[in-house]
Amino acid sequence: MSEENLRAVREVAQSVLTAAGVDREMVESARLVASELVGNAVRACGHWVPVVVEIESDRRGIWVRVHDPDPYRLPRRTGIAADDDQAESGRGLWLLDALAPGWDVALTPIGKQVRCLLPAPEAVGVRIVGRDI
């Protein structure tokens, strides 16, 4: 995937989510997650890999799904601390953990799909026995 293609993914994500009424902060978070996942797919599979990117919003938040054809190269942590200011890469999964806790990977008949839900601000709350805050 070229830088032009990645830029197009970000622009389409922004226009679709903005048109759906998603607030700017959530749009930027979704663009960041999509960029990270696409970058991971390219690093795992090569620059000309066919990648499918799906972005949609619902009442729970924004779903970002990236599908690539390699079921064997799964996301893995590099061992780099999130706060290591000397590291030049390796923070992508920390980013996913922060923006889309509970992300997962589904194996498919033609590869894998990394699935992330960026929770809507109103979907995130504190639960106290017997009531929601």
C-alpha cells in the first residue's frame, strides 16, 4: 500500500464519519487506529498486499476492521514500553489498547481480520452495583 492509498483511507474515514455526525475527536481516533492497522498489515504482508478496511459507527462506538490475506502473521507485542522515549516504533498495540480496548483478531477463509471498537464516550461509564453512572 502506498502513502497515497493510506492517505485516501484516512480521508474516506474522515468524510464518512463526519457525515455520520461523529465528533472530531472520535474521527481522529478512528483514523489513527485505521492507519496503525493498515501499517501493520503492510509490514506483515508487503507493500502490495490487498487490504480491506471497514469503518462504521453504531450506538456503541466506531468499528474499525482491517482484513489482510496472511492468517499466520498475527499482531504481537515488541516488548517496547509505551513510555520509552527512545523507541522509534513498536507502540501500535499500546495505542490499540488505549483507544480500542478488547480489540481482537478473527481468522477468516482468506486471511485474518483485526477488529477494534472505539467505544462511544457515552458508552464508557462506571458501574456501581445496582446502577450506571
